[in-house]
Amino acid sequence: WARRLGATSGSHALRSLGPLAFLAPGARGREKLARPTLEPLAAVPEIMATVKAFLDSDLSLEMTARRTGLHRHTVRSHLQGARELSGLDPRVLGDALQLKLALVLGAVQAGQSQSS
């Protein structure tokens, strides 16, 4: 997958592939990528909620502010906090995609563990 999308040839760690890592075979590998992405954000629920709203608002600060009732500057501050906590900037498309995939995978896994 990395070569198909123009990445250099050779070995790649899942973390270095960004959102492409979620194409890795096996749920365990994808879980290993999603968990460390989400755990730091889960420690600060207001930042996690803002990131989710931002991703669900097509990366729009104004729409996120309206949906959450937060001021635009507060939304920006929370997104900056998410970058500092996770190393991923929700305002950058590739990072936003990785965060969204981690959230979707986390929701799927939570649903599976509840049904078990």
C-alpha cells in the first residue's frame, strides 16, 4: 500500500504510515495503532469531545463552535491540545484521517467487547 501511494520503498513501521496503517491486515495491528492514538486524548474528555465534533464537522472551526457551544478560540485551543497530547494535528488532513479511523476502530472494538 505504501508503494502504491508513493511512499519510499523498504520497510515501514505502522506508525510511520499514518492513515495507511489502518489498511494493515489483522485487527490486532490496527488496534495497536489506534490505542496509543486515543489514550492520551481520552485522558482529557473535553479535548476528545472537541476533536470528535471537529472531525464530524468536516474540519470546520465555526461549525464545531456552533455544535459544541464553545468559542472558536477555545476550539482552536482544544485542537492544539490534541496535537500536543497525541502528536497528530486534527487540522491537517492526514492526521485528521488517522484520528477519525482510530475513533471508528475504537467504537467498533468497544461494541464488540460489549457484545462479548
